Amino acid sequence: MNLLNISEGAYLAMHSLALIASKQPERLSVKNLAEELNASQAHLAKVFQKISKAGLVKSVRGPSGGFILDKPAEDISFLDIYEIIEGKVNLGDCPLGKSRCSFNMCIFNDDFNRISKDIYNTYDKIKLSNFN
């Protein structure tokens, strides 16, 4: 078990977009990406609906079709990708998602908030341009 877990959807989105960025200007299809990532083509297609709708990629039809980035790679961070798949991150609230604590003070001494901010900042620093 890992302490840091992200959803399969976020994993697929980050890895797929990193692959697309690394192989530009080549176009990659969902089928190619699913094979490369050993992932379900159906699940990956759903992920691409979200990232397409958000304007990160565009689809080119035809025999040499596939997906390409629709924004510069340096303008797309892993945080952008994560929030498209998972929703907006709310820092400052309980990182465990609890609305009420049994204690007057956080038993983790706000260490989880600091760790959450570190992860947030790390995701924000990783750009797709790191992979091309």
C-alpha cells in the first residue's frame, strides 16, 4: 500500500498527456495510449472526454489521426490535469475531508495540511514540457 494514492483516471490522464507531449508532433490514439499504458481503452476514452472538453487536447480524425495538445506543453501542469479529473483542490480544509474533528486541535498538528500543500505545489511545478 502506498501513502500517496491518486485515482486511476488521474493516473491515466497524467501519463497519457505526458506521452503525447513526449511524442509531439505525432498524434496518438486512445488505442495506442491504452496499449502503451496497459489500460482499458474504454476507461481511457472517458478520461479523454474530460480532458478534451477542458481544452487540453484536440482530436484529429483519419488514418493518421489521434490526439495532440491544444495548448502549449509549458502551460499545462499536472495540477491542471488532476483538477480536471478530480475537481478543484481545496487547501486549508481538513485534508482528510472531515467537516468535524473529535479533538479541539488537529491531532496531526497541521502536518497533513503542510504535506497537502507540498503535493499541490509539486503537481503545479510539473509541466508537460518536462517530457518533450
